[in-house]
Amino acid sequence: MVGKLIYLTNTRPNISYAVGVINEYMATPQKPHMEAIKKIFRYLCGTIDFGLMFISIGKFKLEGFINANWACDINTKKSSARYVFQLSGLIITWSRNWQPIVAFSSIEAKY
């Protein structure tokens, strides 16, 4: 179910944050996580006509941004790395990943 929701974030970026949070708990899912998944699907059913349409109106401009936050997880002290790519101002892909090791400085987290 989460995989299907991740796929839907390509055309429904408004659910991206909720799906990302749910995805973090897929190693040890519990009942509240399943309830949240059901709530997202109910939202999608109620907003079936929403989505993105990409049309060509001139030259395309591709931009990318990246950021790293040092020790931003309070529990594990792990850093996160994020990126977003936009095509003519529309977000086409984004990601937030937890780094596998604990960085000892902000420079190390960004590296």
C-alpha cells in the first residue's frame, strides 16, 4: 500500500509529506500507521479529480536544490539529506534520506 502511495506522489505531491512519514515506519508498522494509510486513501478517493498537468508553454528551466541537516533526528542524532528538482517551477522529484551513520560535524553531514 505504501509503495502505491509513493508512486502516486508523482502526480499528487500534496500527499508527499504524509507518505514520507508513513514510509519511515514500514520496518515496524503498527495499527496507527495502518489507520494513517487508510486516511490517506480516503482523502485520495475524495479528491480524485486533483492532480498535476504538465503543458509546454515555452522553454523549460530545470533547477535542483540540495540541503543537509546535521543531527536533526532527536532520537538517533542522524543527519538528513534532501533534494528537490523543479522543471519550470513545478516540483518533479524530491527526496529526504536519513544518512546511515552519525556525522560528527555539519561539514561531515553535508559531505
